[in-house]
Amino acid sequence: MRFAGIGDEAAPGLAGQIRAHRLLGWSAIELRDVDGTALADLDDAAFDRVAETLREARLDVVCVDSRIANWARPITGDFELDRGELARLAPRCAALGTRNVRVMSYPNDPGTPLDEPEWARRTVDRMRRLARQAEDAGLVLLHENCAGWAGADAARALRLLAEVDSPALRLVFDTGNGVAYGYEAYDLLTELVDRVDHVQIKDARAEDGEPVYTLPGEGSCRVADCLRLLLGHGYTGVWSIEPHRAVRPHEGRTDAGEDGVAEFVRYGRALETLAAGLTREAAR
């Protein structure tokens, strides 16, 4: 098993993100924001510093988490934002040595929602065009079970993959998104497990209708069962942590100082312990 983490879940700055991974002894990182700026929005000099610093730290980048089709970009929004972001990320991913770009599949318009068939048609059309762009750039778009038309429904996710019909569109599975989006993650995974190229580890339980994020294995997301299922289907990719504990960038909680790094490391150790138990179980 190889472990990584979404860096800005430990600290906003790259130095803190690297330090958290070094404390864990891990050799891989997943990138999203650096100092509160999305990777695609860094100026060239800032990006070059990021790439060089990661090379010096000997950290492999396993995935770049984009904003393409995410919770803030509804299906009625400007498609050129997504095409432009993908174009900017293409040379940056090459420089970082990764092909993987995390995407979602467009939430409906919050003010004037489209009917489901039109929402589906537009989503598939946009994702097809993005996948062709990714193919040309040598990238793979990894669709997350999060916000968007295909985020919480296995049939829609499989339809998206089938109708886009591109080797440049695969899946990233987040074990903890079901609590926030109203579905059972394990049940979803049983139908999608053979299409998953990357895994993000999160756990949570619901309290008063809201997710409360826990250490892996302490929530209601059946994290161990998800990992067991993936391993049983031959998954050999990375386990990447997204704790949502001391730091939650999506809620504006971007810097918890030393507590952020410490909690990230604690989370990573908990995942290592859980994974070791699965390894011992498989050996019996």
C-alpha cells in the first residue's frame, strides 16, 4: 500500500504540507491549493517554485485536485472556466509528473434548476469535450463521488463513463462523501469498484443532519469495508487522506497552525493502523 494526503488539509503553505508528509514518512502528495491559491491560478514563477520544492523534497504528486465541474461551478456556468483550467493544468501536471486530475460533474443550477434529462445531456456533453481535451494532453480526469449530476448515483456514474467513452475519464472514490451527500458510500462502491483509479480516505458520522468528521474507521462510512472491497478487486493505487478535521479548506478553515499538521499526522497514523489490520487479515 502507498499512502498520500491532500496537502492543504495539513497546512496552507507548501512547507507545512511537505513537513506533514515527512513526519509520516510518506513519499507522495496530492495537491489542491498552495497558500490558498489553486494550482492552476499560481503565476508561473510561483508554480516553478512549487515544482522545484517538491522535487527537492522527493515527493511524488499522485493527483491534482482541480475545480473543474465542482460544487462551485453549476451546469449553467461558463464552460470556458473549465476548459481554461484544464489547459493551464496540462503542462503543470507534466512538470509534476502526474496524469491525474480530479474533477466532478456539475451541480444543477441552484436558482433555476434544469430538468434531469437536460442536466444529464449538458453534463455528458461537457465531460465528453473535457475528456477529449485531456486525451490530447495525456491526462486522466478522475470523477469524484461528490457534487454533481453523477456524484451520488452509480447508474449515472456508469452512464457518464459509457457515454463519454474515453480512456481519459475514470473514477476517484472518496470513502467519506456519503454522509454529506445522503448516500451509503460502500453501496455505491460495490457498483463502481472496477472503475476506480484513485482513493481518498475520509470518515464521518451524521449528527443533527450534519457530517462530523472522524478518524478513519471511527465513523459510519465503513472505511475498512471499502478498502477491503477495493483490495479484493485488485486495487493497487494510492490511499490519499482528506481528513477534514482541524483544517477544512472547503469551509474556509485553512490554517490551524501546528494543530493542522499534528492532526493530519494523527489521521495518517490511524489509516496506517487500519491498513495493517487489513493486511494481517488477508494473510490469515
